[in-house]
Amino acid sequence: MGKYEYLALLGACVLITLPLEFVFRARVWRRPRRALRALVPVVVVFGIWDVIAIALGHWEFNPRFVTGVTLPPGLPIEELAFFLVIPLCGLLTYEAIKTLMRWFRGT
Amino acid sequence: MPAYPVFSVLAALAVIALELLWLRTGIFRRSAYWIAMVVVFAFMIPVDGWMSKVPDPIVIYDPSVLSGLRFPIDIPTEEFVYAFAMVTLALVLWERAGPRGESSRPRVRA
């Protein structure tokens, strides 16, 4: 995997949580506008934090596992993907659990 | 004080304040939220464990910004606070963006 390892890990997170959308009727992917209203502020806030922390040298990315492609303010594309994928997994988990709880209640 | 745990705690407190003082979706009173957080943390262990595995991590931290606690595996423990802030922010905004009345019990006005 090499330089795509970080992206592949995030891709695996997307694939593993995808069944929640259908089996447990999470309906997050099918409500994209609502999802974006939840995700865009996360990308902005955590993206700014990330750019500053990287500039200050608080953390960096192993060049063996990232593409090296960076968006203008200094945000690696993998980090942009991270700030979308991980909260998305959280939304899918939350909605799936709501469905499960409705099933257990029999409603 | 090391920067990463300090800012993670501040981010978590800011998200809690956002919910309790402003958006008031009532998500902290929902058991689905707390169960979801447990599930997210459980899945975080293999994913973040892979990202922070010593000696071949994807993310390399300056040791001086970390608390020094690494548990479980090689995960800097403050990552769980960071993850709480990030995922809770998304869930609160998701509830807020939903149709009114569906997101939680009716809000009680003081």
C-alpha cells in the first residue's frame, strides 16, 4: 500500500460502516445535505487546528504512508479525508443504534 | 503542560458548552448517543492503534506535546478526548440539522 496506506485505512472505515446505512437503516448517506451541515463545521474547526499543529511541529505524517498531496493552507488530503470519514462513521453508528433501539422496543 | 492533551480537553469542553448552552439538542440525555460513543471508542482502538503503532506510526507526534500516557496499545490516551470532541460535535450538529421535533424530546423552556 505504501503511500496510500493512510487513505486505505480511511477507505476501510467507509466500507466497514457502509452496511449500517442499509442493514440498520442509518440513512446518513441518503441525507447528504443534513450530513454536510454536520460535517463541514468539523472539517473547518479541526482542519484549522490541524494546519496550526502541523506548522508548529506538534505532529507530522510518516512520508512512507501518505501521498504528500497538501491543500493550500497546509492540510494533507489524508487529514481532510479523516475529518470527513471519522465523524461520518460516528453518524452512521449513532443512527444505526437508534434503529436497533426502535426494533428492540418494537416500534 | 503538553499542548495536545490541553487543547483536546478544551475542545471537549467547548463542544459540551455548545450543546448545553446554545444548541440544546438534548443529545446527552439520549442513551443512543452514549452507546454510539462506546462503539466508536471500541472501533477507534484498532484504527488509531494502527495509526499510532510504534515503531511504524502513520502520525508522528512530537513527544513534548503528548501527556506521555499511551493506552491501549500505543495510542496516546488523549486521542480519546480528541475523538470525543470531534464525534460529539458532528452528532450535535446532525441533531440540530434534523427536522424539528424529531431530534429529541420537546425542549422545556425555563
